[in-house]
Amino acid sequence: DVLINQIAAGEVVDRPASVVKELVENALDAGAGRVDIDLEEGGTRLIRIRDDGLGIEPDEVPLAVRRHATSKIASLDDLEGVATLGFRGEALPSIASVSRFALVSRTREAAHATAIEVDGGLVGELAPRAHPHGTTVEVRDLFYNVPARRKFLKAERTELSHIEDWLRQLALARPDVELRVSHNGKPSRRWKGERDLLSGERLHEALGPDFVRHSLRVEQGDVGDGRGLRLHGWIAEPSYNRASTDQQFLFVNGRAVRDRSVAHAVRQAYADVLFHGRHPAYVLFLSLDPRRVDVNVHPAKHEVRFRDGRLIYDFVYRTLQGVLAETRAG
Ligand code: ADP
Ligand code: MG
């Protein structure tokens, strides 16, 4: 079983940033309003994620670290409509099989918290522990028992920047959640909770004042064909130059994804106006009926597959073309 988990870990976890992603997504699935992220040595030495979410029932704590014991998917129907970020019940057992892992959790009803440790996949005994409501997961020495993978970890700065890149995406996707980050014992970033991105502070922090100054508002609602399509966010004016794709953020139903087709639709809309940049900058949120998009293409869920790819393409292209055309007219 340890071996199976280690093999699965190969798909779920490739570096500290993917561990942070899985653990923080669990915290969000548990309804956390605040998540603390403590890192040491770019996450290779320590990743500690603490949340104020629902917590885990004492008798379910051992299940949380067992493979597929907690899968939220009861049928294929569920798989299509899945709203939570996690649903395979694979992340914790995988991560725990390639690290020194500890989980402490407490529900509102429980008199105290329950702790469990897993060392390289070997599950220890449950123990009572003092801990506020919510969950803390600690991952130390990632890949310590898989030298071939440990070898591929990059320098502290590189691993840290992968984590920060992902947290920036999250900060945009979930302005309502407060995030506190520390690295090597020093507070490094604090994203205060905001009701929505409109208040601007997070957008400002994540993309910088120049982007905000040169951005155009996008808001296109349901196209009225029953598919519930909506596109909103910000795109940069055509004069805002960008040498790389570092300011391209696309969220589909709240998840950060990379999608070539949508990226192409955006580029195409810019191609129709006088565009000076090499790469457009944007923060776009596309929402649609979850049954019309397959998030299950890749375990790390960076990619999605649309049922109506052509419709989505046209919708994005026409919406942005409209916004950009207005700048030319005005
Ligand atoms: P899943 O794919 O279900 O997210 P995980 O392996 O990531 O699988 O987590 C296993 C289970 O452990 C989750 O389904 C959830 O019930 C529980 N769990 C994990 N992390 C947390 C957390 N931070 N708060 C509450 N429950 C959690
Ligand atoms: Mg999960």
C-alpha cells in the first residue's frame, strides 16, 4: 500500500508547490476563512498549513490518510457535478507516503483535537492533542525517502517562487479567504480577506499598479442559451506591453487553469486591435454549468475540457473584442 501511494504521489505531487496546493484546497473544501502557510527552505524542509475550517471527526482522522477511503465521488453523476476542489481521496495518503507527515484536527463538537503521524507511509497511532477548531497539516522533508525525486527539487528560491505563483492565483480566485504566509520563520506575505476583487487591493498586489491603471473591466453575463455562461474580470489595454505570459490568469468555475483555446481566443481579440504587446495581460473568470466542463483531464487539474469548446471560444472572443473595440472608439 505504501508503494501504491508512492506511485500515486508521482502524479499528485511533483514539488512543494503541489503539496501546498493540495493542502490549501483541502482547507478551502473545509470552509476555511483563514489559512496560515508556514514554509521552511522553499517548502522542502517544512510545509505547515493551518486552517479554521470544519475539522475532521476523530474517527475519520485515520481515513483521511488512507487511499480512496474518503472519496467524495459516489457515482459518475457526482463526478460530473463535482463542486469541491478535491474528490479523489488521494492527496493526503500520497503526500504522507513521501514525507514525514502529521495531521491534527478538531471539529466544533470535539472536546479536543485528534493527531495522527505518518512517516514515509507508515501510519502511527491516534493521539489526543490541544488545538483550536480546524486542521493543521505538517509535511516535513518532502521526498526524504525517495532520493530519485528529492534530487529533482530545485533551489529554495525556485521552489518558493512556484509556491508564491500558485498562491497569487489563489489570492485572485478567493479574495474572501485570508492568507498568511511565512518563510523560514519570517512573515512574508499577508493577503487580507476581501469581499470581492472589485475593492482592488488584491488585484493591485497581485498584478501591480500598472496593470490596474491600464485595465479594462469585462463583464458579460449569461448569453441566454441556458448554458449560464459568464465572463468577468479585467484585461489590459492594448498599449500595456508584456514580454511574457506572466500576467495571464484564467479561472474556470473558480479554478486556475491553463487552456490553449481560451488563451487563443484572447490573443485573437487583441490581434483585431492595434496591439503593441507581445502577450496580453488578463485576469478572467469564466463560469459555466459544471456539467459542461470536465476538470478531470489531469490529476493536478491545471487543464479542463469543455463540452462546447467552439461556443466558449466564440463567447470569449466576442466579449473581449467588444471591450477592446470600445477603447478604440473612445
Ligand atoms: P480529497 O480528494 O477528498 O480532497 P485528500 O486526500 O486531499 O482527498 O483528503 C482526504 C480527506 O481528508 C478529505 O476528503 C477530507 O474529508 C479530509 N480533510 C483533509 N484535509 C482537511 C482539512 N484541512 N479540513 C477538513 N478535512 C480535511
Ligand atoms: Mg484534497
